Amino acid sequence: MFGLIEGQRYGWGTSIAPLTIGGFSWTWSISPAPLALVLGALTLTAFVLVQRARARAHKPALLDLSLLRIGSFRYGAIAALIVALGEFGMLFSLPLFLQGALGYSALDTGLLILALAIGTFLISGGTPQLTRRFGGRTVVRIGLFLEAVAITGLGLSISLTANGGALAAWLFLYGAGVGMATAQLTSVILFDVPVHQSGQASGLQSTVRQLGSALGIALLGTLLIVTLGVATADNLAAVPGLDDASQQQIVAIVRGSAGAAIPELGSMPGGQAVQAAAESAMVTAARITTLSAAAVILLGLLATIAMPAMRREDEDSSHA
């Protein structure tokens, strides 16, 4: 997570900013971000190897890798990881756009996103009936499809003249999809898991979801900030009267605040053009990030399609 989030600050290769933690200072020319990524990959690999060795030696293991041999659990966990990545990445970028580009207050942003919760709440009452009629896997797939459609619509609706009602409608549809998919995904993932492994499987799928949410914020958040910086620099190049030093300073302010400082740019001398350039850049970055989240959700949908078919009589008995 450190490598993904802080790469844009400290550099993806060569160190571009000092890192100080307590009394320790990073003095090497190479950035700490790629080293953190390598260290994370090596640590994760070592963890898996140790857990596999303990299982083979019939010793207690934190991670039961044999669960991944169960098709429904394996593809369901992949779907949960990808879906959480897309969902939380989108929810990270949307408030920044609303406040940075449209000038919404924190309260107004919360009220708009409330439409998502309302959609989830209303659909939850009918989800059990839909599950009994169509089956858990089908309900999950419908929910993920609605999520992808809603996030795509949301991304295409992002502009400086975006209508709050239209955004709320897309969020409502998205919330309905979340209510259908999230409520049933856990039971679908655990359906074929033996009872004696259900505790381990439940904990693992919960951990996978948390990992997906962290990755979503890190990956899509980084995409938002990097795209915002590039687009801001491009837009500022067309603003008359700005020298290179001023442009770099404004880009640093916009990137460093993830767009939150954009409304304040208009108060500086000649700042209206600068604010307009930054707002336009925020629209570009938010649209790219949101549509990327929609693509991620579609990947999660494809993962559920790869799940083995459930016998209808088994599925019906699970809801009895």
C-alpha cells in the first residue's frame, strides 16, 4: 500500500522527495516506493510458502490454501477482491470531484451519496425473494451488472455542469446493485465449502474484501492524483501570464490536496482562469478514474461467470 500510494510523492524510481520517519531519514538515490513494493511481494510470497509448508507438515496454519481448490470459493474470492477494488476506488474519487470541481460542501456531498444508501436499503427487502426465484449466483451477477452500468453512467455524467439529480439517480442504481451483489456474494462464495472449513473460509473472504478495498483506494486514488496533475499542467500551459515556476507550484498544490484546494485558487490574483483550468483537469481525472472503476467491476462480473454452475436443487435447498 505504501508503494502504490506514495510512489507519486517519492518517485517510482529515483527519489524525488525526502522521507523522514521519526529520527530516520531516507538518504539513498533510489525511491523507497519501489523497494516497498518489492518487499511487500517478497513478504507475501514468504507467507504463502510458510503456510503451505505448515499445512504439509500437518501443523496449524493461518491460511488454508486448500480452500482455493474449491471452484466457487476461488472465483468468488477473486470476484470479491475485484469488486471491492472498484467500489472503494470509485467512492474515493467521487467526493473529491464533487467538492473540488463542483464546489459542494462536505454536507452536500454526503447528502448526494445518501442516494446510494437509499438504493441499497430499498432493494434489500426484495433480495431474498429474487434469490429464491433466480438463485444466488444470478442475483450477484445482476447486481454487479447494475453496478457497472451505474458507474459508467456516473463517469459519463461527470462534467462542470453535472446535474445533482442525475448523479443521485446513478448512485441510487449503483446502491441497488450493491444491495443485490454484496448481500449474496458471501453465501455464494461459501456455498461449496465443507462445514469444518467454513470459519477459515469466512475469515479469508473477509480479508480478501478488505485487501480489495485497500487496493482500490491505492490504485484508483493514485490514478486520480497522477491524472489530475498531468491534466492540470496541460491546462495551465494555455493560461496566459503564468511562468513555469508558478505552473509547477499550482500543480503541486492541486496534486497535494487531491483537488480539495481548487476552490481556493480563484481568490488569488488572476486566479479565475487558474481555477477553471484546475476544475477542468479534475473533471478529466474523475471521469477516467470512475470509468476505470466500472471496468474493474466488469472484471468482477466475469469472475462470477467463471464460477462452477450450481445444481438447482442444491441452490433451492440452501434457501429453504
